[in-house]
Amino acid sequence: MTHSNLINGDWVAGKSTAANINPSNLADVIGAYAQGDASDVDAAVAAAKAAFPAWSTSGIQARHDALDKIGNEILARKEELGELLAREEGKTRPEAIGEVARAGQIFKFFAGECLRGAGEVLPSVRPGVGVEITREPIGVVGLITPWNFPIAIPAWKIAPALAYGNCVVLKPADLVPGSAWALAEIIHRSGIPAGVFNLVMGRGRVIGEALVNHPDVAAISFTGSVGVGRGIAQKAVEAGKKVQLEMGGKNPQVVLDDADLAQAVELSAQSAFYSTGQRCTASSRLIVTDGIYPAFIQAMQERLARIKVGAALAAGTDIGPVVSEAQLEQDLSYVAIAQAEGGALLSGGERVACHTGSGDEGYFMRPALIADTSPAMRINREEVFGPVASVIRVRDYEEALAVANDTPFGLSAGIATTSLKYASHFKRHSQAGMVMVNLPTAGVDYHVPFGGRKGSSYGSREQGRYAQEFYTTVKTAYSMA
């Protein structure tokens, strides 16, 4: 089946198509998806611009009903859509279904936000003058989303954009267009007017650049690599566009001597390796104090030996494939770099065969645990974005905190401890946007803000009520009483 772009309420064929391939089974072609060009972006932006005046001033009940309808359909179809997601991205079936459910919950949350809009009425310092402070939508918003969460991240950008009265052009990751197309098809049937939501698929260097450079796009929300994000920020600032970036992470998981060992090992394994480590919140640096280090290393090796790597849809699979050949090569190269710099490979780190029954292998890798690393090594400075974790041995909590903060990133950070003193201190002094105590770093809720510091994030937070900071602008109106 060929899947077209959605522009101004119509399905529009691309100039060419690209095959969507299952990374668990390279013989499984999910479908052919349109590859648009700059002219498609022009048409989509023009449609969104034309739709904006009516949509931005439409009744809040109509917006609520449309978003609630979208959320309900996503939830009703979560197993079907979860299987699609697992096929194209490689998450296990349970994880994929969970991601789809989260997308549905996000739309329902923002359906409620349509009805919860608030402002302020204040007295002026001048007698007889009143002041109203309100929020208004910003216009046409370009959304550029990554491959690792192919339905949840589009949802958490699209839903608030629409809820607050904006019009949208979505450019999903070229590797995983299927989930975004399925979401677009649901949105198309929700009753939202033509042009309010548009989908343009294709290469980032074509579609993404056209969106960022378009004079009628008022704002860009991007999730992806640091290099691309910085380029977008520079162009957006030069053009006076509002910009929001979620980029890389090199997240620390601290394990103190007083930690519950079994709990610390499990949350470290979950944080570092599940979802094949392909999460911006994954803990790729395990920072362990001297007293617990030998027991932790042994227990982690035993835990990794029990992880089953396999096809995403196979029963019992713990970790599915890496998303692509290029990503697999990058993951393996970082294992080699770490070893060349003196790291000790304790477990995994090699490509493995996982027979899917088709005779055509996917991109499978055994999770890698690398010990004897130092903070200055590349494996501890650069984002790998795969099932690769390094271990750094430290003397005590003070050194652990210093090493945890010694990174150009600041998205998520975790600590395993039974000490209220250290937990409280870490929450305050960790240089990360999100902190987890005795929990995996890679688990966040949809109704609270998401984002980081330093090189991980730029601009206002995503998700929850904090999303209004990006998708609205503040107006102050004065009037005589």
C-alpha cells in the first residue's frame, strides 16, 4: 500500500516513495510512504495559514471534542497500532502498546486543557483602568519528530498545538513514517477542519529545512540530534521564530553503597538497555561507589545474561533490534572505541543472529556493559543511543555527584540510595531537568513537564500544562473601567 501526505484535508502523492522496513525482519516491508519536497511544504503551510483564523478563534468545546475523539480511537486501537509501531521501530510488543496508549492519553489530557484555559484580571496602578492578561495561539507550527518514539512524541507536540488553537505541519522521522501516518489518518477523521493539521513525509534535509526556513511558520518544535537542533536554533533565531528543542542526553545513574542491590541492578538494567537503549532518557553512565561496586558489577552481568534479545513481536523478547544498520554500526563502533581507550567489555557488545523464521535477519545487538571507564573517555562524553552502558567507579557520594554533573548534557539523572539525606541533596544539586530516586531514568508521565538543561534542551518545556509556554503567546490588554 502507498501512503500519501495529508495536505489541506486531501491525501497527496509524493514525488517518490520510500519503503518502510521492519528492523526485526528485513524481508518485511510495512508499506511505501510518500517522499515530499519543498513544494509540498509550501502547500501545507499555505493551508495551515489559511485555516488559522477560524481555528484559532473556534469554540473550545469543538476543539475538546475533536481531541477527545482522537484519543479515544487511539486507545481503542492500541494493540493494532502497537503492532505497527513494533514492526517499524523495533520496540517489543508490550512497550509499543504502552507507547500507543500514552499517545491516546496525551490527546485526552489536552482535550481537557481546551476547557481549562485561564488568564488574569488585575487592577492597574492607574485608577479606573483594568488589565487583562490572556494567552493566544502563535500561528503555524512546524513539528519535526524523531524515530525512537514514533507516535508518542508526535502526539505530545500535535495535541497541545491544536488544543491551544494553532495549525500544524508535521514532519515525522523518515525511518518510521507508519505510526505518524496512522495518527494523521485518525486526526483527519476527527472533524478537525481541512488545513488545521497537515502531514508531509520525506527526508529531513528537504522537508525539515523547508519548514524551518518558511517565512509563514511561526514556531518550530524539534526532537532529535544535537547537531541538527543547533542548526535549527540558529536559523529560527535569525528569522525571529519561536523554537523548542529536545536533543541529546548522557544520563547518569548513581548507585551508592547503601542502595538496595537488587533494586539498583534492576532499575539500571531497565534504564540502560530496555527499548534497546534508544531513549534520550536512557542511563548510559552507571556511576557506582566503591563499597557496592564489586557486587553491583557481578549482579549486573548476571542480569544481562537473562535478557532475551529477539524480534519485536516475538513472545518473551526483552529487547528488540536496533532501528537501522547505520545505528547498529554506530553502537558497535562506540564499544570498540571504549575498549581502545582502556574500557573492559564485561558483557555483550556484539551483533547477534535472532532467527525470525523468514530467513532474513534484522539489526540485533547484545547489550554491552563496559567497566573500568573514566569520565574523560568518549564513551562517557558522547551520546551512543543504543544498548551500551559504561561503568565509572567513584569513592563516595560527593565524587558521584561531581561525575554525574560532568557532562555537556542535562536531561535525566537517577540515584539509587536508601539515604534521605543523599536523595534530597541529589534532587537539588543534580544538573538535570528530571531526577529519579530509586526509579529508572527512562520513565516519565504525560501530565508533567518534560525537558532538560545544558545541551539537552532549549526553550520551554514539553508536556503537561507547561506546554502552553511554547504554543501560546501572552497578551496584556488595558481598558478603562
